[in-house]
Amino acid sequence: MSFDLIKKILFKFDAEKVHDFTLNQFASNPFYLKKLFPSFKDHQYVRSSNLAWRNKVGLAAGFDKNAIALEFLDHLGFGAIEIGTVTPRAQLGNAKPRVFRHPKELSLRNYLGFPCKGADFVESNLKLYKPKACLGINIGKNKDTPLAHAHADYSNLVKKFEKYADYLVVNVSSPNTKDLRKLQDVSFMSEILDEVNKVRVLNKPIFVKISPDEELSDLESFLKLLIDKNIQGIIATNTTIREDWGRGGVSGEALKEKARLVQERLLELTYYVDNFDIICAGGISTKNDISDLEKKGASFFQVYTSFIYQGPQVLNNLDRKNS
Ligand SMILES: Cc1cc2nc3c(=O)[nH]c(=O)nc-3n(C[C@H](O)[C@H](O)[C@H](O)COP(=O)(O)O)c2cc1C
């Protein structure tokens, strides 16, 4: 059965139910599904002083929040897989419905609010997994943790997950947890990163994931802060707010333009900075999107929405050697 036909059927149902159903199939039937969806094998390794990916296209956070389907996602051939956002304690997230498709715009909108089975559950899955792709672990605070105590959530999660991760991501940019984006302010950010630095023992690379909705003029000082705090990179970007579309964060084509401005500015600012990487996420759906960003110095890319719209073929579409 072709992916187009599968998509036609799945897109008739609620987006979150389809996501949960598909992910559970990935988790429970990897053997059967591996036959249906062959691996992307055309790997061209990309490396920096912080990251070693088997190809330049990684799976962005949010797809496999609890690390239940890593074996199958690894089989598909992503250059890296980022799990999470993981919160310390289990929580349900926001009220449903909370994932919406905007097919004409090749976009999604989600108002999930970090539903997560909690750090212990995720750790139990990681203990069973032997990763081949680079593994990123994206962490966030619980909804009921006050901003003033957020640093403890992040540092506890770094302490727990550093040994499993190839890189960790401090997520302070989801629009769906009240006031989370305030953690991007200098005082909160400094406090979080200071606490995180106190518990790092293996010196795994740490990235901060940022929103596309901040002032471009603030990026330079934000970057300086991260470099001063021994952070290894930025994931740019998370989803954007489009109030005319309804609640939640928008991803895919409708995010592209905003994300590009942030990515290009960061690539420009970091061009001569050693040991600091920009992972580009946001509306990456064609080979041209990647080559345009490569011209500006980008090496690492992540996809979420184009994986939903193009299926596993997205890796061929984006990263085939000869086309
Ligand atoms: C349904 C959904 C859930 C997401 N959940 C998370 C999350 O838990 N943590 C996170 O950092 N980003 C999350 N994201 C954001 C993606 O990781 C990515 O940054 C964003 O969607 C932009 O990439 P895209 O345009 O390729 O989708 C989510 C995105 C979607 C569509």
C-alpha cells in the first residue's frame, strides 16, 4: 500500500488519535512495519565537534515524546532522533482536541502542552534501546512547577538523562505551557543553565531550543549568554503562534518564513564561532530548503511536519545523494 493511500485514510480521523495509533503500531509491530517501510540507507555522515549524525536530517522533538518507538524510527534512517519533551513527573497536557491539520498550507497546529508519562517511564524505555542514530533528549518543566523553580526540573532531568543522550535540549520555547517562553529571559535562562552546569558530569552537548516569535535584535545577546554558559548550540525553531488560526503552535510551511529569519541570523552570528552548532527546524520540506540553509552555513536539520505529510519518503526527498 502506498503512503499516499495510507495518508488519505488516516487523514480522515482526528490528528492526535492517528498519531497515537501510528506510534503504537511503530512500537508494537516494528518487525512487520520494517518490511512495509524500507530503511533510508543513502547516509552521508555529518559531524561537528558536538554532534555526529549519520545524515543531515533528524526527527524533531514531539513525535516520540516517551521514547516508545525508537527501534522503528531508527530503522527508518533519520540522521538523529530527538525524544521528548520529557517532563520530570507524568502529566496529561492540555484539553483535547489539541492537534489540528491545515492540509492546504501543509501545516500543523498543536496545543498539546507536554503530555508525558514522566522521566522514570522514559528512562525505562531508554534502558532497553541500543541506539544507532544520534539520540537527542529534549527536556521541559512540569506545568505546575513555578517559573522560579524551573531550574530544578531542568537540572534533575539533565542529571537523569545525561548518560543516555548524545545531546540534550533545554526546551524553553513551547507556546503551550503557560509562561514557558519567559524562561528565555536572561535571568531565568542564566539560573537554569547555571544549575544544569552544576550537574553535568559527562559533558554531553547541551542545546537550547528557541521560539521563532522573539525579536531578531535580541538574538545576539541571547547567543552570547549561551556561549558564556558553555552551551553547545541552539535548535531554531519551535512552533509559532498564529492567533488568526486558533490556539497552539503552528509548524510546517506556515512557519517557514519566520523560522528562516531566525536561522539565517543565527548562522550569520555563529559563522566564526567554534564548537557551537545551529540545528535548523521549521518548515523544512524540500531539498531547496536544505540547500538554501546550507549556503548560509547550516549542517544539521530536523523535520516533524514534513514527515507527517510526506511519510518516511521524506528522507529520500530531502537527502538523496543524486537528484
Ligand atoms: C504535534 C507536535 C508536537 C510537538 N511537540 C514538541 C515537543 O514536545 N517539544 C519540542 O521541543 N517541540 C515540539 N514540537 C515542535 C517540533 O519539534 C518542531 O520544532 C516544529 O514543529 C518545527 O518543525 P516542522 O515545521 O518541521 O514541524 C512539536 C511539533 C508538533 C507538530
